[in-house]
Amino acid sequence: MKKISIEEHWGTPEIAKIKDEWVERTGLPWSVNLSEVPFVSQRIGDFEKYRLPIMDEAGITMQVLSTGSPGIQGIEERGRAISLAKRINDLQAEIIKRYPGRFAGFACLPTQDPREAARELERTVTQLGFKGAMVQGHTNFEYLDEEKFWVLWECAEALGVPIYLHINDPCREVRKMYEGHPELMGPIWSWGVEAATHALRIIGAGVFDEFPKAILILGHLGESLPYLLGRLDEGYVMAFKRKRLKRLFSEYIRGNILITTSGKYRPEALLCAVSAMGVDRVLFAVDYPYVDPRESVGLVEKTPLSDEEKEKIYHLNAERWLKI
């Protein structure tokens, strides 16, 4: 069965250096040293020795490429962010061209300047053929619900492309709740909480009321949100007797958000995600090179889904939503 995976990271030494700069500038240690994860440093910048052979072994036809966190969002200086984003996007376009049919791309965006980010999204979609953008969480602790970023949402809606919201480390104030418990930082908990809260901020700010056709993608089976639909609706109604949003939180999640299978999970979690979101809104992803594609395929295969449902998850949904 054809497979398209849509959260697949690549990088260069220049991109990797941004994390070290971010740590030095903020004084906040990064949750996890992912460079110590086996094979990541070898594989993230490689395409022929590891990536393509592993894709072939797992039966993956195409990866949608993107950089990892903190990426461009980790840069403080506006001008540098703009120039590096353009350079990385052009390099990614060259990679896609070099291997026809094997790769597509999500743009990295210089959200330090929202208008420039919108321009770069338009350029990469209309000129380079990219399928949307991936934003690595907050930008210097500013979130995409803020009105200055609405120009980016307007552009994404007009182009008909999604914004994939990736993880980032939380700010100093949020980290207080994890003090004394470093085991809760990173992929085990804090990253998912950060991404889910960011998504809820976007909903709560009315972004999807202003831009009803805008699409947000969340990895890791929706960063827990599909399992909280009832609680979110109950809480919103209880907290706000005069609701300022046009719809319930669950309606935005099921109407403006897509989720992917990136990362590791148990088969029952995927079943719950399909039940909550509908199979048409669940897309296959691996989170390469941090997760082995063969393992990701195995997790889908272990889940009691019909062949029709698997085909939608593996490639039909990506083809539809990303226009592949």
C-alpha cells in the first residue's frame, strides 16, 4: 500500500546550531539532547545512505520534509531569520528536485516578521511547489494566536495550504511546574502540553472564526486534544456564560485541525484518534529520524483498521489535504 509520511525532518549544521544559540541566549536548557539519540546526527542530513533505503524498506513512497525545533523560530534577529529561511527553503527545493517523486516540502518561515513569513509562504507554495509550512512552536515566546500573526493565517487560507505546528520547549514561567522533575520535560510530556496549549490559544483567539478555511496540523495524534473534546466543550461553556466564539472547541478541532501519527503510540490511541476526529483527518507521519519508519508502519499495521481506513491514513488523506 502506498505510503506518504508528512513529519519528516532534515537539517544542516547551521540549523542545528540555532538550538545552542537559543539555549545560550535564553539561559534555558533544551529538554532533551536529541543529538544523542542513536543515529540522528548521522541521518538527519543524509538522503542516499540512510533515508531513501530506509524509506524503501518501510514501503514509504514519499516524505514531506521539514526542519526540526527550534529551527528558524529559535532565531532572535529578524534579518537573519528572513535570509536563513529563504536559503533553507531553496535548499529544500533543490533536494526535492534531485529525487523526483520521493520528497515534498513544508516551508520554514521567518515568523519574527509575520508579513515576511506570509510572503515566504506564498513564494514557497507558488514558486517552489511546497505543500504548506511547519512552524516550530512559539517565536521568542510569542504565539500564533496573536493578531500580528493573522496576516500569516490569511495567506495560508488564501493559498489553501496548512500550517503544521511542531513542538518547542516552554518558557521559564511554565517550566516552574516541572521543577524537580526533569523526566517530564521534552517528548514525555512538556512538548505535547506546549503544542496543545498553543493550538487551544489559536482556537480561543478566534483565528478560525476569522479564517474559517484555515487548516492547522498537529502531530503525535493531535497532542492529546482528540481525547478531550467533551472536556473542552464542557469547560468552555462553564467558564464563559457568554461565548465569544462562534462554535464549540470540539467543532474547531474536528473542522480546522488535522492530526498525524508521528511519534510512538499504542494502537488503541490511534483507534481513539480515528473515532474522535474521523479517519479523513488522520495522516501518516513518522517523525524521522527520531523514529524508525519501519516501526511506524508496524504500529499502523497492529491497529485493527480496515484496508480502506489504512489507505486513507497512509496516503489518500495526504494527497487530498496537501494536494500531492
